[in-house]
Amino acid sequence: MRFHDYATFRSIVLRNPDSSFATEKLQAFRRMSSAEVLRSAAAQLTEDMACGSLLEVKRFCEKNPWALRFYKMIVREYSWLRSDRPFYNVWPIAYELIASVTLDIAWSEVRFPYELMLFRFPVGQEPSGIACALVQDYSAMLQSERRMSGVHQLGQKAGVTDVKYGRGMIEASVQFAASPLSNETLAALNSVQDDGRDETVEATLLRLRSDNPPPYIEFLYRLAVFTSLLAQGEDLITPVILAKDQKRYEEAGDEQKRWIEDRAARVQGRGFNLGKRLQEEKDSSPHWRNPHLCLFWTGPGRGQPLLKVRRGGVVIPKALAAVPTGFLGPETPEELAVAQAAFVRIPVSARVRFEILRRDSYRCQMCGKSAGDGVRLHIDHKHAAAKGGTNTPENLWTLCEPCNLGKSDLSLSPE
């Protein structure tokens, strides 16, 4: 399955014929990395708006929604590039699971694995037409020295320190399959009451739904929270590694697996498959064990929520029809003909032959002749071997050659 690639700001500018950047600037962009292009664009944004710093830009942008989205997109992508570019390939089965789970859990219990997560969707199976979504979590739980090092450097260096972070405050840059060279900013969900300790994700989304937003907005919020509640290494989340390392990874120990994952991260970002194993199982087996999600509380004091997959047995009739059942059904005339042609006679042993001759007094059991009468004696099957007759003494008797040839494989009974 092929997933959409995220179009970075650099690629959008270079591929868009209507770019507002001057030709010489575009030529310079071609020689820069994506992060360098973002820094340059931020500097030009400051210059074009006659602002002394990005702090002034931000304040100006608060009165200009388009400029504010542009500013946030630059900061968001720059932060993502600086943090191993974490991405998730979301397989279609994850859509079903996301829609079926009720997130009756307080925002204060949600722990996002990364501040920024890129969700990539499969080509031809985009939910609500979304190709990619770069989701950012502003939750206060991430505001520590360790987690914030290197993040929002553009804004911090310019003195942007007045951003108020809250639990459940999520934004996203969304790219649609129909317009891959454009970004739409998903507005922050910042209506969580107080610190989120007494409000569930489901309650917040219910309030969001009352504003009648596009369906993909709630889907992305659910996807972000859903991902944060999954266990690493479970059926739903598996690391994306380089194709050449696949076989080696399957046989490696934990330490070597981490090394292989780190090598893949240096080449393509730190990636994960969301639902690949379940999707492969569903696509390949008619005995599909339909999954559902259960919420567990784990960790010290059972205070950490975790989603785990539980299965229920489901048989897919259409797929089952193509799978061997273990029953051959009635024999067909063709099978009988083949079996007859392939019949192999098991010879009567010399010992059994002697015992049958002695039992029958060395005489034909049909005409009474013996070897002294000049005939050759045969050991014959009463019920023909070709029709399933066995080599048991009860089914064997002595016949002279003429009688045996006349009888052939006919039955002894008159009917």
C-alpha cells in the first residue's frame, strides 16, 4: 500500500508557478534544506510586514487570519523537521477502530508520544480526502526543558513567549489529495475547561460538533488522541524500517532493533505503521478476527490509560468460498475413472497362496479339477481386487485357469 508524501513548504514553493517569491529567491531555495528555507521565509515575512521581530509578526497576524496561518505553518513544520520527523502510516482499518471507540477519558490523562505527528493516508483511500496531516499538540504536559529543547526555535529566538498552552490544544496543517500543493490549518481546539482534569475528550468533541465543523476535523482530533493511547509494539503500531533491513529486523534482539529503527529515522524520519498487521490479517484471512478496542489502566497505581485490541471471531463468507474446507464432497465420475486407471494390485504373498491351496485341497472350487488333470491353479479374489476386494483368506479361493479367466472380475451373486 502506497501512502501520500507530505509536501513540505520548500517543495510547495518550488513547484507552485504562482509563488510570490522572487526568481532569485527561488533559485536560492533550491540550494537550501527544508529547514533553511523555512528560516529564510520567516525572515522575509518579517521584512515584508515591516515588523522588527517575529513577536511583532505574530501580533500583526492575530488581526490577519491568513498571515497567522502562514506563520504557524512555518513554525510547525520547522519544529517537526527538528524532531526526527515522526510520521504514522495510517492503514484503512484504523478508520474503523477510531470511529468505534468512545474516548471517555480526561484530557489530563492523554500523553501524546510526540509534540508533532505527521499522519499519512493511503493513496486512493483518503478519509474525507485528506492526504496528510501534520498535527501539533500544545498541551501543557509537554512544556518541559527536555521535551521543548529545539522546538519552536524560530519563535523563541524572536521572543515569542506569550503563547498560552492548554490541555487538548491541538492544531494541524492539512493537505488534501485534490490539492497536494496547499496547506489548510486546522484551528486549535482550545475550549477545554480549566486544566482538563474534569473534562473528557468525548465531552469536548461533543461541544465541537455543535459548531458543525467539517467531518475531518473531529476525525483528526480522534486520531491524535487514539494514537496517544496505543501501546508501542502492539498489533496496531509497528515501526517503519528500511526495506533492506526487514528480514534482519525480524530476527534481531531489542537492542539491535532500536539501532535499525534509528537508522531508518535518519533516512526517512521516525515512522510507524498504524494498523498494518491487522489490515494484512483482514485482507489475507477469511477467518477474520474482528477487532475492537478496550481501555485499560496500567502503570504505577494504574493511572495510565492504554488502548488494547481485543478480537471476536468473524468468518467472511465470500473469502471463505475460495479456501479449502477439508471436505472433498461426493466422488465424481471423472475421479472414479482416474482411480480405476491408477489402481495398483497388491500381490498375494507366497505364504497366503500356499495356505489357500492347502485349505481348498489343491482343487478348483468351481469345476473340481486339480494339477493332476493338466490344469494350472490360480488364487482368485471372490470380490474382485479392482473393485475393492481384499487379500483376506475369506475373499480368496482356488480356481483353475479356465474358470478364473471366465469369471474375470464379475460378481459371484446372480444380480
